[in-house]
Amino acid sequence: MCPLAVLADMKTVVRANFDASVEAYNRYERRTGRFTALARLLVAEMSAHGEGAFDAVLDAGAGTGVSTQAVAERADRPVALDISREMLTEVASAPRVEADFDHLPFADDTFDAIAFTASLFLVPDPAVATQEAARVLRSGGVVGAVAPVGWVTANGTDVFADLDRESRSPTGSEDVERALADEFAVTTGTWRFATTADDVRLFHSIPAMAARLYPRLETEKRVDKTRELLDTLEGTFEQRWRWIVGVVE
Ligand SMILES: C[S@@+](CC[C@H](N)C(=O)[O-])C[C@H]1O[C@@H](n2cnc3c(N)ncnc32)[C@H](O)[C@@H]1O
């Protein structure tokens, strides 16, 4: 298969994984409020780097609309975009656009800001999406992203380091940071959240998240296997997220 076909195939898989994740995603968010917290922190950071109030803001990878709500608290004209129709169906606080970050269906200079809350790390090549973001942002516009660094114990060890799974979870913050730094003048930092073993289990009961541990298994088997893997996990951990805010120069 040629590289373009492989990339397209990866997106089809991501879309299907999130299409199957709505219920579990809502359950996790109701219990932890983690994505709401991340989106609010990100939009506040973006506002601090922008020139005045935001009007048109794209929530890129809006999911069920948790981050769109945070955007709507600070922008007059939020727009929710996602590749997953099922996730997008849940969005109530903005116009919805079903599309791919890599091909944004908007004219140049359309937005004051673009927020990627826990979404840009899911594309095979974040450089393509960041170039698209730069194209549709106006001069002086602001882009923001949060990407997962991982789950660590009190002594800084990766929770997944000794667990037997097919791939590492989560990954990608370095690639996201590099892609944004190539396109924008960026400021970065790390947010840390205290997290319980139960929350780690609930997070990975979301089919799209379990797919980062067992990418080759069918949805149900993958979630079951992840439950078994994390069954004996105990204690409290820290979940780390990298944030990156960039300004169009
Ligand atoms: C972890 S969820 C985050 C959702 C939301 N931002 C939040 O904070 O709750 C990631 C979202 O990114 C979307 N996504 C992944 N790849 C995408 C792409 N190439 N184009 C558009 N959306 C994408 C997924 O469908 C999913 O809804």
C-alpha cells in the first residue's frame, strides 16, 4: 500500500474507534471532568496570548462538544469540527462540521483561534494539520493544543512501563509540539492532574483509548483485554498533558 493510502486507512480506524466511543466517553467525562478542565485551561492560555477577545474560533476535534462548550464561553462564533459523526452528534453549543484536520473546509484567514483539545496527536502527521491551521487563521491568530504525555507514579515511573500490551499509551506530545513550533511562535508547558487507578481504568474503557493499547483487536475484545490488564492497578497517579500555544507571526 502506498504511504497516502496507509495514512487514509489510519484515519478510517480513528474515526471508527471514536464512532464507537460516545457512551464511554460521556461516562468518563461525567465522572472526572478532565476534558472540560483541559479545554478551559487551554482556551484561557490561548486568550492570554491573543490580541483581545475572540470572535470566530474553531474547536478542532470537538468530540462530544466538551471542548466546544469551553470555547463558546470565550468566543462569539464557535465552530465544532470532527471526523467522527457519532461524536459530533452530541455537540449542542455550536455549528457542526464533519471534516478532517488535514483538509479544513474553510477559506484562508477565517478564524481568530483554533483549539485542538486532546486531538492533534491522533493524526498520522501533525505537520499537515498545523499547516492547514496556519492557512485558515488570520494574521495574529492563535492556535492551541494539548497532547498526552502519560500516566506516572509518585516516583515518576510510567504506569504502563511494566504492563504487557501491544503498544504504548499514550504517545505523541513531542510530534505535536515539533509540528506547531515549525509553523508558529510557540509557548509550552505541562499540566498535571492527580488521578486514581479507577480513573485510569475508566479512561481506558473508552474504545478509542483502549485502541492505543491493543490496536489490532476488535472493539469488545480490546476493551475486555484492557480491563484485565489494568485490573490490579492500585493507588494514585499523575496524568500529564503538554500544552502548546502558537501565534501566527
Ligand atoms: C480525545 S477526543 C477529544 C474531544 C474533545 N476535544 C474533548 O476535549 O472532549 C479526540 C477527537 O478528535 C477527533 N479526531 C481525530 N482525528 C481527527 C481528524 N483527522 N480530523 C478531525 N477530528 C479528528 C476524534 O474523532 C475525537 O472526537
